[in-house]
Amino acid sequence: MRVILKSLWARRKQNAWICAELVLVSIVSWFVLDPLFVIVHDTFVASDGYDPDRLCILSTHGKEEIPGEESIRCIEAIKTKLKNLPEVESVSLTYERGFPNGDGQIETYYSLPDDTVHWLLSSCLHFHRGEDLYKTLGLKVLSGKPEEGDATITKSLALALFGRTDVAGATIYEYYNLPAFATPDEHRPLRISAVVEDIRMEKMANWKYGVFWERSNLFVGQESDLLVRLKDGVDATTFCAQIRPTMQKELSSGRLFVCKAVSMDELVDHHLRFQGVTGSIRRYVSLAVFFMVNLCLGTIGTFWLQTRKRKEEIGIMRAFGASKRRIMRAFLSEGFVLTTLCHLLGCFLFLQYAASYGLSLGIINYQELRPFLVRAGDTWLLHFVPHFLAVGTFIYLVILLTVSIGIAIPAWNICRGKPVEAIK
């Protein structure tokens, strides 16, 4: 290390400009890669809390107005037909598009009994009692039994209200208005039957305070939605494409028939396009590719030229018996130390900006526009230190790889020649 530092200090005038370039590259990389890093993580990496693979949504429609009892009989008949298909594992009836990415979530307020201070805005999904929604969605039950009680809540909601997850049998209150202004008939008690793993209702929302409310008196109209879980090895998109030509005839009962079949992946893709996430990702990727390619090529070119200028030094080292690996190790070590010092300085300078304006939250950034709107999802991206360290490490590795390429290729080409040719 001492030899490396002496070598860098001996060439301090040349290294000063290289250091300035590396610091600038580090700072610009923060502005370019941080939002892209967050968007890609939230959209493609973060867990949804349920299993979207092999999951389809089939929507029904009536040829005309159908009485309630007839609608129930027709729905049950269609469910039976679906369960008899060899590709189908389970089927569940939901209420008013009450499933992830279904636009049917109802925002309501929940609190503990006699608690007028601690209350949370949550996303509520209503579904029929007896429907095996947990199996169909692929939810992980942490405690309790979903079939025993009024409602199932997510882990984040249980921790926020009770501080623990084993709360089966406890009671919470549901409010249809702000608790401070709710009348006695605008809230009702719910007995918790189980706690499940957090679930993201939408890619864009990232809500994790959720309630699954089991009801036995839901209205079944001529337009309902059926969640279908396929068996292992069956592709949901292919399954939907295969049944679409004949579904109105084969999957029908009375005056009710299946009019739409879409996989969860297709539904998510549609939502991302409709909400502008897909376009934003493409824009961020284009900007990142443009800037990073130019910055990396510039950095590679700078180190390439600097290494070529030290051709005579490499020749002398080879003449005195230094091996190719030793020379490569010495030059790469200098680049490693220089990159590390400059990146730390760049991170320190960017930290001054981040401390005032914060790190990027990407597109999925539900801000508290109203004092009672709580953004759920206590992910590491919402914590400054792990977020800063993760993105900083990623940028450091990118710059280090770029510098290594700019040093290794010309140094190896010089080492391959004869020492006399290098000294000339």
C-alpha cells in the first residue's frame, strides 16, 4: 500500500485531473442511477406478497339483468366448470374487482377499540365467506385461521396496531369516515381471524396495510370476477389465450357467461402502462444508458491513455524481471485506490445534497399529501442509511469495473511485447 501511495503521489499532477473526473462521474452517476435503481427494485424486484404466477382473472357478464339468486346459481355453475378443467387448481369469487391490481380496493380507517388517536388508513378487500382466496392468491398465513372470524389483516397492520402478529381473536374497529368525525353508525367492530404476509395491492401504491373482510351477504351481480389459480407448469397467459375463443360458450350458465380472461401478469403490465410507469422506466433507462455509456467511455479512455503513457515504465519493470501478473496487479491496485478515494469524496459531496433533499423514491412515492394518509411498506429503500449504502456500493462497482477495463487492456498489451520495444 505504501508503494502504491508513493506512486500516486509522484504522479499527483496527472492524477489530479483524473481524480476530478472520477469525482464528477460519481456525482453524476448518483443523479442518474439512484431513481432508476429504486424504480427497477419496486417494479420488478420487491415482493408482491402473493404469487402472481399461474394466476388469472376471469370476468363474467350477463346478456340482460339477472336476479340475484339466479346470478349466484350461474356463478356457482361456472366455478364448477372451471374447477373441472385439468389446468385449474383453485377458483375464488371476489367482490367488485377486489383483488390486487383490480381497482376495487376500498380505503377505510382502522383503530383499536376506545383508541381515538392511533388509527390507520388501509386498503380493504371484500370477498365471499367460504372462498379459498388465500390459497388462490398464494398468501402466507402467519397466525390464526382465516376461516374463523370476520377479517384477516396483513402483518404491517398487525404490527402497527398491536406491535405483534399473533393477534387472532382480537377486535379492531372499521370506520367509513375519519374517526374524529364518524358517527356511531359509521363504524363497526371486526374480529381478526388471521394475519397474513404483507401484500402489495398495486405496483404503484405499495400499500401494505390491508384487510381481507369475509362477508356472507355480498351481492352477486351479472358482472363478477373469478380468480383462477392454475396448476404447476401451466402458463397463465397461454391458458387465457387458449380459452378466449370458446369461453363465452363453454364457460357459461343460463344468461351469464365469461366475457374476459386475462393473466395477472397482463393485468399488471396494463396498469403499469396506463399509469405511466412503463414510459417512465424507458425514459430513465434511456437517460441512464446515454449518460453512463458516455461517462464510462470517457473514463476508460482517460485511463487507457494514462496507461499507454507509462509504456516505458512497464518496459523497465519487465527488464528488471517483474512478471506480467505483478505489473498488472500494481497498476490495478493504483486504480483501485484512486477509484476508492475519489468515490468516497463524490459520495460525501452528494451526501450534502441528499441530506437536504433526500434520496430518490422513484415513481412509487405516495407522499403524505394529507396528514392522515399513511404510506405503508417499511422497506429498506425508505431508510436513508441502507439506501445510501446500497446505491453507493452499486455505483462504486460500476466505476471500479470501468477503471479496471481502462487499465487492464492496454497494460496487458504492453506486457505481452518485449521489454526493449516498450522502452523504445
